[in-house]
Amino acid sequence: MNSEDGGQTPQRDQLGPEQDASLGPTPPSGVRSSTEPPSGDRNRRTGLLLAAALAVVVALVAIIALASGGESTPLAGPVTDTTATAEADAGDTGEQIVAPQDVTAAALAALPQSTTFTTVTGAPADPAPTARTSGRIVHPTTTVAVFAAPGSAPIAALPPQQHFAELATDTKVPVIAEQPGWAQVLLPSRPNGSTGWVYLEDPAVTTEHSRYRIAVDREHFALTLFENDAQIGRWTIGVGKAGAVTPAGRTFVLSSILEDHPTFSPVVLPLGAHSDTHTTFGGGPGTVGIHTWPTATVFGQASSDGCVRIPPDALDVISTTVPLGSVVDIT
């Protein structure tokens, strides 16, 4: 993780070594619930984000009531859809679903995994990095293939979990475009803005929805939290300084890590973006994160090595409200 100020940050606050892509995920010591905010049940450093809530299963004919609480009240997380949605959409439009190329188990295992530690060559760039998304999120329950385009050759494998040394959280990636049976998603790997297409008809692919969006305005040192289109919080922040700027574009909340003995922030929210300056940082892969800082003098200026520094009250709201996979717009 692109934690702050080089030697001031202990090694403990960085991401661990890269996982072996060919081995796939290992049993995690703790897993985020797919329907809770990132820190609704925070894991300790020895076990990330204990799964404390069951996934919400909603019938297709049900009416979903989106309850809205106060800014500091933890709110319900994303609602699990079913892949039947893509079938229904295709039926409504009369468009035919493009079949994916066949990917054997051996071929899938040979593909590079898309994680915060990897680079996926050939991944399409985000075609509209300032555009709004629908809030839809994809979560693979097993490793699935990622394609450059519907019907094209696979370019990567998207694992069901993202691993940070001994820690793990479910892989949740935002949808930025759709066509019948397919979703284009942002990837957690380098280069920044990498995307790929996931086949929604795969039974291992589930979808959810987040009504939250984070907007980071680097010029005005402001972070705004939206629920649907309503602003529910705004704070003065610190961003990357000259030579280590916070990268612009669409990214997303990749994970949520709680430290037993924090030195600068009780919770760190890694994003699906990386520093363009630091290919590694403090033992990690240069992942950009959102976190707080012990002194308020860092807010309202370019003060970090690329991360987004936010006040403690902002971290309390965001870490208990915004689900994994929610979009973060950085301008």
C-alpha cells in the first residue's frame, strides 16, 4: 500500500508480498461479508473483517426499500442480484448474448491474476474515466476469466478474494459498461484504469449494487460522499504532493484493513489504483489508499505520497458505510 512519508510508516502498515497467481486463493483468516460496509465487522491484523452477516437473498419480484440513515449511522450494504438479470435484459432488447471463448481449467490457471500486486498487459483502458456508473458491482465466487471484449480471448483471471499477506477480502469490482450477458469492470491491477469484460451468465459471477460514491477533488482538497445523488458528507483532505500525486480517474474501494496497533490510521481503505511514481512503497506495490492521519496540519494541502488523507470523522463514516466495490472518482 502506498502508505505515507516513507520511513515514518512501519513495515507493518504496508501490503505483504505478491501471491502466487498459479495457486489461487488460500483459506483466509477472515472474510468481509458481501452485504456489509467495509468495516461493519472489522477484522484484526491477524484476521481481516470477520464475516458477521449473511448475504441478503432478494426475490426478483420483491420491492427493495433503500433505508437512509444519518451520516454516521452504518447503512445496509449492496443487495445481491442474480445473473438472470442479464438474460431478462437480453430478452427485452432482442439482442443475442455473445458466447465467451471456452477457457479450460488449465488455461484459467495459466492466466495472470488481477490483483493489487499484478500488471495485466492487454487490458483495455477505462473508456470514460470521468463518467458516472450505475452502482452495480461484480463479485466472482470462484476464479473467473476476464476478457478484452465479449467473445474475445481471455487476458486475466479474477480471483474471488484479494489477499494482503495473511489477510483477505472478497473481490468486488464496479461495472462501468454492460451489454447483454456481459459487464465491463474496473480491475484492481496495474496499469491504472485497466478494465476487462466478465461473462455474467457464468454461475460463479454474482452482482450487487452500491448506492454510495466517493468523489475526491484534488484541486480543492475535498472529499464528498454521495448516497445515490445526494451529498451526505464533505470533508477537507490531504492528497499527493508534487512528484507523488494522487492519480486521477475512476477507481474503487478494494479492501478495508483494521490495525490492532495503528501508527497513523485505525482503518486503511486500499483502492484499486496505484501510484504512478512509486512502483513499490514500504514493501507494498504502491497501492493508493484512503486513511486518516494523527495531525490535522496535513489536511487542505498536498501532503501525502499519493494516498488520500481524511479526517477521523470522515473515516468513521466511510469505513462503516461504503461497501467494497463502490466507485471512487478522483479529479
